[in-house]
Amino acid sequence: MKATIMGQGIYRLGVNLESGNLFEGMWPMPDGISINSYVVRGEKTAVIDLVQDINGLPAEFEEELHSIPVVAKEVDYMIINHMEPDHTGWLPEFYRQNPDMEFFVTKKGAKMLKAFCGISGNVHVVATGDSLDLGDGKELVFYEAPNLHWPETMVTYETGSGILFSCDAFGSYGAIRDKVFDDQLSSEEHEFFMKEALRYYANIIAGFSMFVEKAITKLKPLDIKAIAPSHGIIWRERPDAIIDAYAKFARYMNGPAEPEITVIWSSMYGNTGKVVDSIIRGIRSQGVPVHVHRVPDDDVGFILASAWKSSAIVLGMPTYEYRMFPPMAWVIDMFARKKVIKKKVLRFGSFGWSGGAEKELQQLTSRLQWDFMEPLEWQGAPDDKVLTAAEKAASDLAASLKQ
């Protein structure tokens, strides 16, 4: 494996976490995810972010590093944009190979560097606007980007090339093979990475959307010629495409999101499930796009992406022992954690001897500022009256998005 040349003295070193893994220990990655590190060489050599110490990734990283050619002892500076272990897990071993290496990190990052890696020497604490001259026309400028998505995060800008090394910001799911840059992708491949950028955003970044907007505003004065994230492709033809996408994703939190509806349903014995077709039929009668997920069959990581993008949500769930059906309660809890707020919501569901799901739903969503329609509940199996009411309610919800 060889490093990818991005410009004179600038390289990408990329490895992949394959589909058998869960990102952050819980998010599915059916197409994997890349972990990108970067090398900038002037008279001095800097490495920007590193790799996780699993699955032989460090060996792949070293092979690419040697192809430049650079060895660990020749690295003068380690730039740590973000302390999360997928970017720093192998750092203690890399540091063991080169104990004279100097670190550049934010104030909060310095504390984490000691806590995670036991490193406190040769550490330079930087703030927005601080710079590092590598010589030979290479200069790195640092910009704090707190809560993208940890509080210590920063991004690094190389002034000569106009490349922004953005770490988790502007990233996406999807392993990288032979095509590294946006201008190498087919239309279908480009669409794939944009879709995976939304899912990555909803899973990882969504709860910090206000900080995304602040970071984009802070970086606006820069002449950005390429976005080089730590996950996903490098955007050198249209860096504005991923910046604009992230700005749009951030705006979805407070709305308006897209005029679409996400239907999430679960059923114990089929009585709630019998109404789903009526719900979908009602939505489609208004020509509104609809995304349908069943839990626990569909992972919440995919559900989040649909819900984040949609202006309205339909929840189908039965009452289970006076409360919400547990798989649905997990989804609602994740919505609260990721701040899926300000949605129009319709809930339908059956109950056996008693209701109760609606009461718990209201309690769990009290801070989400959801605009609820009148719920549709029934005991036992749904009759024609219930099916007709469900179709009308769904049609009314869809029609409200067109106003």
C-alpha cells in the first residue's frame, strides 16, 4: 500500500474499518469506514491524526508512511485534531518509536492526551489562529472547533495548498479503495458518499449541530481548496459541496427539514402492524416521500438518518405492560440523545388490557418540542373504522407538510 499524493509534500494515509465492525461500538457500517491520516512535509514533517490500534491497521499505516518515504523517527510534529481513540489508539506505540516528537493540541486535548496515552512532555497547547511553520512554504494554522464532536476538537489548515484537515467534521461512512477524491467518483458513487455523510452526521454529529454552524461561520474567511476529513473521501473538486451539505444537515435540527415522513413501527402480535399499510397509503395520497423502518429489525443508526432529514415522524407501537413497546422506547431515547427535535408526529398503536404507551411517549419526548397530532389507539385487532381513520390521519399529516 502506498500513500496518496495530495500535493507537493502532502499525503493521505488511509486504512479501513471493514463492515464486520460497529463504529463507536454501536453504529452499523455495511460498507465500512475509512480512517484517514495525513502527512505534511516541509523542512520539518508533521503527521495529522493517527489510527486505531486494531485489526492490523497500524501495520497498514506504517507501510503507507514508509512509501513516502518517512519513518516514525523522522516525524517532527504530531498534530492531534481530535483525541477519540480511532485517531489516537496507536499513538502510545508511535510515541515509543519517537519520544522526541512534539505534539500540537488544544488545551482540553492536552488533558485528554495525558489521560488516554500518558503523554505530557513536548506538548504545545494551541488556540485558534496559532500556526506552525514547517518550512519550504508549508504552514499549518489551527482553529478550535469544540464539540465536533468532542470538546477538544480542532481543525488544521495548510495555507499554501488551501487544504483543511477537518477530522470528524465533513466526514462520512464508506470504505475507501482506489478512489480517494470526489472528482474520481461516478455519479452513483458520489451519491453514495453524500447519503453516507447524512447517516454519519445523524449518528455522530447531530446532537452538536449548533457547533457545526459556528464552525462553518468561523472557517468561512478561509480560501478552502480541499476538505480532507478523517473519515470519507477528500473533496478537492467541490469542497463547498460537503460544507453546504453539513450546513443543511445542521439546519434540519431546528427545521424546516425536508417535506418527507419517516414511519417507524413495531408490533408484538400483528395488530399494530395491520395498520401500517393504511398509514403509508395516506401519506402517498399526498405525494409526500415516505421512509419506513420496522424495529427491532432495522438498526437505529439507519432510522436516525431518515428521521433527522424528515419534517414529520409517524410512530406505530403497541402498549407493552402499561408502557411503550421496549424496542421503540430505545429508538425514542436515541432521538432524545441526538436532539431529533421540532418534528410533527403522529402515533398509532394497539393495546391489550390497558393503554399506557402514549403516556410514556409524552414523558420521554417532553423536551423535544414535537408537535403531536391526536393519537390513534384501539383495543385488540383494528377494524375498518381504525384503518380508515389511520389513512386519513396520515394524509392530513402529509398535507400539512405542503402548506
